[in-house]
Amino acid sequence: MKFIVAPEIFEKLPNMYVGVVVAHGIDNHQKYSEIDKMLEKYEQLAQQNFAGVNVKERPEIIHYREAFRQLGINPNKYPCSVEALFKRLAKGKELPHINPLVDLNNAVSLKYTLPMGTHNLDNASTDIMMRLAQPETDEFIPLGKGKDDVEIPDEGEVVYAVGNEVWTRRWTWRQSDKGKITPDTTSAFFPIDGFVDVNKDAVDRAVADLSAQLEELFNMKIQSGIVDQAHQSFAWK
């Protein structure tokens, strides 16, 4: 199976740099106190560092807002996932503890100020692609919804998709019910989105950190890699 970024995405964002972590054999039912402590630690740091700050003007966030504009996405109406996390924390709100994989993903996202997705590979029947939407065939089911609530993505919208199932709309804005992580998830795909000339080192550190945490806490072997303009796909066993 592969994660593929379509060539037309690199035409719009030639400096895109995506870290990829793939994990198999997960036990997502257990309680991991280490993950709870990690998430709480980086929540508190974010609340301190972003209190009273206009999050969208922070240097770490501005680059994603500009990239959204380059992709034809209005960042005010559809904020990047990491911007939404920090806005919530800047208001003094806490993040819900959902399940170990999602909580670990959020902790690492906060630690490195990077948008990160967590996708349920158990539901993936074919390769995962970051591409432009095809409204005539693509469908998106919002979190917590069913087939009666299907959304059709816009023409040319940047999506993460498995076949004709859209798993994330507007690049890193909103994930689908089909790709969500549940307690029963046994395999997961984590994309970590960044830019070669902006935060490449942070992406590399996040890939290494997430991989180490998964190996240590969940006792599993991890496959990881990078997708950029010179390497537009990553394959795993």
C-alpha cells in the first residue's frame, strides 16, 4: 500500500514536505497513563504560550494559512487543524481524551506545532492519496454521521482520499467518519504536513518522536518515511 501526493499538488506547493508514520498491530483498548501525561503537559504549555495571543498571526501558523490560500482554501473559514487546536487552548479550553492513538497524535502535534492526521488503515481498501477532489464521484461522511449525511467536495478541493472516499476535506481541515480512529483500530496512518524551507527539521523530529512513542508504548514495529517533490509516494508492507 502507498501514500501518494499527486503531481498537481506539488505544482501548487513545490516545497511540501510530508512525514509519514505507519503502525500495525495496535492495541488501542488499553489505558496509557504516559500518553495522558504527555497530552496534559503540552496542553498546559500551549495554554501558557498562546494565552492572549492572536493564534493566526503566530509564525508557526502563518505558513499554513498562506499555503491554504495557495491551494484555494479560505483559512478564516476553514482553519488548519493545528491552528484550530491552538485556538481552543488559547481560550483556556482543554482537549477531550478520545483514545490513546488520537491523544498521542494530538500531543505530538502540540509539541511540534504541526498539523497531524490519524487515519484508520483497517478501513483502507487501496492507496491513500492527497489529490484534487472529483465531485462527480467523491463522497465525504463527516465525523459521527452516516451515509444519509454525505457531503460532496468542491471541484479542485485538496483532499486526502482512499479511492472515492474522502478521508480529509480541505487538506488538513476536517477528517471523515470512515477514516476515524476507534478503540478497535489495529493499523494507523499518520501524515505530518510541513514545508522543506520552513519546518523540515520539526517534521523529521515529529516522525522520529511519534515512531519511538509507538514502539515503546504499543510494543510494535513502525514504518516511516517522507514524501516531497523528489519522492512523491511512500510504500509500506
